[in-house]
Amino acid sequence: MNGLSVAGAGRIDSSAGLNQESEPIPSSRHSILSRKIAVHPMKQPTLLCVVAHPDDETFGAAGILIHAIAAGMKAVTICATRGEAGEIMERSNATPETLAAVRELEYRRAGQIMGVSESILLDYRDSGMPGTPENEDSAAFINQSREQVIDDIARVMDSVRPEIVLTAEPGGGYGHPDHIFASQCAIAAFERARENESNSGWAPQKLYYFTFPRSQMRKFFDEMKRSDPESGLAQLDPDEFGTPDEEITLTLDVSPHIDQIQEAFAAHLSQLSPLERVSDELSNEFIGQASLVRVFPEPDASSFEQDILDGLG
Ligand SMILES: [Zn+2]
């Protein structure tokens, strides 16, 4: 269950495969390049986003991906599962039997809308929400060997050589075990690539979490309490979601991309987007701003970033 399937997303020449930008640099130039500059001058800076389910890359990181692509980066996504344990919206003609295939298509379509170069799927099974029978399935993502998943991610990393790695915050947004596991494995693959730099001559430069500020999550739950006080969502504690505002290290204004972000959200037709639950005003506030936590290099007061591309090349 560790085969890779590459969902070519329009912009890439599939005959070129995954290795098109990773031709080895002669070793005599390695040390000079990796010490003095972060990005090979001939290489398009690349962002690799690692998530668990189709829609996580969109609902969690569409603004960041579109922003990075608009700024000249190449973006690649890895999704660990096809999200086959998800609920199905009535408007979709998916069935429990077809949901995996439908969500794979939705993932590819959203990637195309965002301008993602490669939408890669790992062949794991969605583990479902905590406490559901899907958790026990031997094929479930959370029941796979951590080393195997890290190997899968590392293989893609070695191939696309991203300067930036992006994944879900360690709490997985709302505690979904697949989100947490995907995030942990992405972090481990990032660390391994850093440790291997002397052998490989290459290492990713920055690691970020995508997240939402807790102040926004409070607004979300306040609206839930007003509009649907009996719903399960209205009963949840906002302080268990998102990231305390003061821990967010970078906020991007992605409001110029709101239409494109909404189009990508709409590609996940079989799923209920969080934006569908709230007013247009709050929806635009949510998607018009992207929030990140830089994990590596650890931020300090003297290296205040303005943009995700800061420090590259
Ligand atoms: Zn998810």
C-alpha cells in the first residue's frame, strides 16, 4: 500500500515523470551552492504540501498554495488517502462505493484550479473520525508503519526538492487522526532530508504549518451558536481549535485570490466546506487571510517575515 500514483494536473508533461527538475548537480558545485544560496538559480522554487485527505490541501491551504504559485513558485501536493470514509453531500452523485474515485477526481480538479503542478496520492485508506470502525481497518492510514509513510513522503521530497514544506498543524485542525499522522510524517521526512544534506547535496529550507487563528475559530463557533444552537458544532469548545493568535508567525493577505480559492473549494463537491456553514462576511474573512506557523528555522524577533518566499534565493 505504499505505491505512488501521480495525478498529473495539466501543467506537467507526464512523460517527464517526477524527476524532471531534480537532475543531479555536479558534486563539485554542491557545497558552494548549498552554503551560499538557498535556491539553485536555474530551479523554480518549490513548495510541497503534505495532507491526509482530498480537500485538506484546499480547505486548509488553498490561499497559501495560490499565493505561492502567483509569486512564481511551483507547488506540489501529497495526499495520503482518497478520503473514502468521509460523509457524502446529497448534491454529489457519489456513493460509498464510488467515493474514493470521486474524491480523487475532486482533488485533481482542485489542484488544477489552484495551479498545482502535481497532485500526488499515496495509496492509503482513510482512517475515519476518532472512535469509528474505520480506525480498526488494517489498511487504515493510521495503522501503517510510520517509517513506510515517511519513506513515501521522502521519495517525493527527493524528487521535487522543495525549498518549503507545508503541512497541517500538529493538532490536525480538529484532531482527525489522519491529519495528525500526516503532519507528523511530513515533519519527520523534512528532518530526515535536513539530516541527509551532506549526502544528498540538497535540503528543504523552511517548514510551515497551515492553521487558523483561534480568534477566527471563536467567530466561527459564535456564528454556529447563533444560527444553529442545537447543532453538534455549537457545543464544541473553540479553544480546542486553531492556533492561539500570538503563535502565528506569518499572516498572508490572500484576498486578491478569493474567487480562485472559492472555485477550488467548490471542486470538492462531495464534501461540506466549512465556509458553507457561515455568513459570506465571515467566509471572506476566513479565506482572505492565510495563517502560518514557521517551525523551521525557528522564528526569532529579528527575522520577522513578510512573506513565505522571504529568504529564498
Ligand atoms: Zn481531512
